[in-house]
Amino acid sequence: MVDTYPQRAWTVGGHLRGLLRHRELIRMLTVDEVKRAYAGSMLGWFWVLLKPALVVGLYGILFGVIFQTRGGPVPTSMDYLLLLLTGLAPWLIFSDAMSAAAGSITANAALATKVLFPVEVLPISKSLAAMVSGLVSLGMLVLVLVGLHGWSWGLLLLPALVVLYVVFTVGLAWIMASVNVLVRDTIQAVPVALMALMFLSPVVYTHDMVPRALAAVFSYNPIAYFLDAYRSILLADRSPGFQAWTIMIFVAVGAFVVGLGIVSRMRAYIADRV
């Protein structure tokens, strides 16, 4: 039987300790989710690489050939392909996690309604399992860039950025899964919302490719700061500025704490709603 958290006033530290106690459960559920995702398919684990490759190819043809991207600093098709990869790989990490986590609680009613089961682990395991393909793609991209341009000391900042990004994504996954318990339409709206957010984020383009008036939109979009940071480290070999790091730390920790608080307080409603 899985231990539940002590019955006391809600604190961030107390629930973080609770998550640490359940780290083995999170690991087991995450591994199980990954195995089930590819079980029975002919290509199996090859889909981890094939899926992002197909997405990159599709967007590369759409924006690099059909739309003939103009106005940005993209002198060659290879430059644009690398720009596209550094935007799509992080985006896939986020979007796949959101899509998977939205229904993580409602789809596991048998577990979620058990009094002693830590419902917080369901969105974590779902989102972490969904991130695998994007994280593998990001790792492959780093190897390609190292092969093309050699090792860069700026890459040492990449693990810190990835950790912040995962913390931010897990926090939003908790919020998304909790909202879906109350409003079941949420899971239907997620794909549409992600599509809109993608085109409002510098995934397939940079700030230099959009009118100056629209650039102000990015200052209110936390995803834009993360994507710009990935490109700064991977393509420009420089650290994001102090302001960018501050904003990313603030939104990552904020999303994590708010998400953990919301999903923890949902326990009283889950039995009636799920």
C-alpha cells in the first residue's frame, strides 16, 4: 500500500518530501507508460526517433520550401533546418507532455479514487513518459551540432535549462490534469490550445521574422523565453541574459508550486468527479 502524505497544513516542503518518498512509484509508472506506448507496434522504440523526424520534415517542407521563409537571418536551407530543430525539439517536449497529462487523472479513476494513492504522481508519470521522444530528439540535435561546429562550453548550461523546462512543464501538467477533473471539455480543448500557442511562440520562426508590433506578444509568453534560451545555447553559443534566466526560474518554480498546490487540494473532489 502506498503511504499518503501526513494530515497537516499544506506546505510546499511537505509535499516535495512526499514526492521524494514516492520517487520509485513515479519511476515505475513512467517506465510502464513508455513501454505501453510502443508495445505491439511493428517499429517499436524506433518511433522515439521517427516521430520527431517526421514532424521536422513536415514543417521543414512547409515553411522552408512552400512558404519560402523571408525576412529572417536564414541564408541557407541548412541554417533554417537547424533553426527549426532547435525550436521543434523543445516544443515537442512541452506539447507531448501537455497532451498526455490532461487526462491522466480521469483516465486512471481506479487509482485516483483510492484514498491512500498519491494522485500527484499520475500527471508526472504521464508527462515524463511523453517527454521521452522530445528529449531524445534534443540529445540527437546536440550530437549533430557538436559534429558540425565542435564542442562548446555553452552546452554546459543546457542541463540547467532542461531541468527548468521540465519543472515548468510538470507544473502545468498538474494544473491541466486538475482542471480536466472539473471541466471534462479541457482534454478536447488542449490540441486546439497547443496549436494556437505554437504559432504564438517562436517555434518555426524567430523574433526577427515577425513584425516588430507582434514581437511584444512574446514578452507575455513564457514558452518564448525557453525557446529563445535553447537557441542561444545551441546555435549562438551564448548564455541567455540574466533577465531571461530570472524569468524562466520564476515561471518554472511558480508553475510547479501552483500546480502542486492545486492537484494536492483536488483530493477532496476526485472521488465525486472522476
